Amino acid sequence: MCDVNQTEVTEFLILGFSGLYKYKFLLFILFFFCYLIILAGNLLIIVLVSTNHNLNIPMFFFLKHLAVADILSTTTTVPMMLNIILYDMKEVPVRICIFQLQMVVLFGFIPIILLTIMSYDRYLAICSPMRYNSIMQPHVCFKMVLGSWFFNFVLSIEMIFFWQLEFCGNNVIDHFFCDFRILLELTTSDTYLLTLADSVTSIIGGIIPFALILISYLSIFFIIMTLSSTSGLLKAFSTCGSHLTTVCIYYGTLFIIYVPTSNDKSLSANKFLSLLYIVVSPMMNPIIYSLRNQEIRRALQQMFRKC
């Protein structure tokens, strides 16, 4: 219960980029076009992989689901951000805010799990090519993707604790969406269980997958170093290049935002850094795979010829 001199919060006031009021139309246009690029690029990947038989291989099957995850995770935040930018700030009911955060968490771990599966796919392709086709059967790939979505749903169960929290007094969120850490600071309830659940979830859904990706690429690196032919080296690097670039971008942004440093980052800095994984990373993925992958480029050329 709230204290006598405090009122229960029923709505949060999300400030967005209030300090850049003079540039709000420029910001709106910039992020609107970024959102269009994210939708168009990832939808193009989904259509190409779904319709082109030459892309009917495990790596592109996983890439298609990564594109779906990028669209869903971006759509949970960017449309509201655009609304906030246009109207300077926005009042959002507490339940809607918590629901948005639940969707952010629900779709946030999917790219991590899929990138881990894709690293295992690359490991098999380079380190055990003779066993690759027997292991990466279509039904096995489908079960992997289905398992990643289910595993992600299990990880998001921690958000149940958020529905039990009370918010009294301060209702200002200096961000462009309902951020996890800001809501923890605003609540007047005990957050011990939620903080503990979040730590466990971060280890299971973030640190362990990163360790598995690291192990996969260390194994790949040692195998590559044993190759004597230049063509074999180039082929191995081209096979892993796009995926490794995506992993570096995604984990790099998460590391910058969530790993504490000696100088604590301000809320304003965290706000702009959050744009890296909410806007920049989903926008870069289709570009990286379309520019660096010959199969995607060929599929694009075939599609343009037919059009």
C-alpha cells in the first residue's frame, strides 16, 4: 500500500527525447525511415528464404526466424517511440507499460538463442562436415527453432513478478519505452525476488549462450588454422563472416549498455545507447547478410529479374 502522503500511480509519463524538442520532426523522420528499413529488410529476408529453393538450408532457415524476431522486438518499442517524439511526451497506463516491457523481454532473448543455434550450425559445417547433413535435418532444425521460442517464453516468466509491484509518487520515465531498470527504481515494492530472477535469467539466457558461441568459434578458429590452402581459409571465413559480424554487433551493444563501468552511465546516455540494440542492430542484420552472402545476393537478383 502507498503511504498517506503518496498517491498510487496509474499512469507513467514517458518523456522520450524531451531535451531535443526543437529537432522532434527530424528525429521522427529519421526513426520512421529506420523502422521502414527494418521492416522492409527483414521482410525481404523472410520472403527470399521462404520462396527460393536455393536458400532451403539450415543457416537461412534460422536467419528467417531471426528476421521475424527482429521485426517483433522492434515493433514493441519503435511505434510508441515515434508517438512520444511527435507529441513530446506520452502518458501510458501502468498495465500497458508493464505489458510492453513483457513483450520486450519475450522477444529480446530470441535473437540470442538463435545466434547460438546458428553458431552450432557453423561449427558443424566447418568442424564436422561429414556429419552435417545427417545432424541438421529439416525436422531437427524446426525443433531447434520451436525449442528456442519455447525457451524464450520460459525465460520471460520472470515478468510475472512485475504485475505484483506497486508504484507510488513519482511516475516520470526518462526514456522512450518502459525500461526494466527504471521501473525497478520507481516501484515502492520489495524487488528482491524480481532482481534474483533477473540475475538467473541473464545468466541462462545471456551469459551461457555467449559462452557456447565463444566455444563454437574457438573450435572453428583452431580448425581454420590447420587448413593449408588459401581457398579453404577464404571459404571458411566467408561461411562464418556474416554470422560473426551479427554476433559482435548484438553482444557488443548489450555489453556497452548492461555491463557496469567505473563511471556509471547517466540515464540520458543509456537512453541513446538503447537505440543500438532496438534500432541499429535489427536494421544492420539484413544489410550484413545481403551484402556478405552470395546466395542472398543471387536470390535478390533472381527476384528483381522476375519483377
